Amino acid sequence: MEDLIDKEKEDLDLICNTVCDFFKLSGEQLFKKSRNRAILVPRQYFHYLAKIITDLELRKIAIYSLKYDNGYDHATVLHSKKTVLKNISIYRKEKEVVEFLERRIKYLLDKNEIKTFKADVIRSIESCETFEDLLFNFKRNVVQLNNI
């Protein structure tokens, strides 16, 4: 887990929690060494969504499972991605589930980004000593807001 920076851990936690909530699993269950379809499919969704949403290296996504004492390697993540891609091209219901999870995760990530931005704006305003500082911070924050 040392290879993951805080932002990457937070994003993977959010993806994991969203998948777990949807399938009514715990993180420990999701990463349990099991071939039971009720666990295997959600784990494959996690790997797939983590890759397409975060664009992290396969190795880093695999390292995340060590948080639950069950390490997977990059080949497992790659296999999951390929399997989900194949299945969503064949099964409409599976595609709908993956698209729903992807939209939900992206919404939650955007919400977190906005919350962080708001906290940064408040800190920058509180640190202003002059009107010029305040104006400079305001302009900088408007530019950042346009990039969100």
C-alpha cells in the first residue's frame, strides 16, 4: 500500500465502497480469495472500474487488495478488465449495472473534488491580509473552478 498516494487510496476506497454497497458485500468479502460468482463478479467490476476511472497502473490497483490481506497481481486486474469488457458487450443487464456504478462513482468523486475545492477557497480567503490578496485569490479560484 506504500506505493499508493493518499488521493489514489481515497479514490480506490470510494470505488470499493460503492461496489460493495451495491452488491451488499464488505471489503473483506470482495477481496476474499473466492471463485464464487457472487464475489468474483463484483471484484471484477471493482478492478474494471478502478482502471477506467482512475487510470492507475494495474499493479497499483492490485496492491490495493493488500489492504484486506489478499494480494492480487496485475494479471488478475487485466483479466478482470478484459472479462468485464467482453461481458458488457454481450449482456445488456451487465452493461447497465457497470454504467450505473461508473456514473455513481464519478458523481461521488466530483462531489469530493468540489468539497476539497471549497475548503481550499475558505483557507485562501482566511489567509488574505489585504484587498489585493483577496482579489488575487478570487481570480485564481475562479480559474480553478472553471477547470473542475
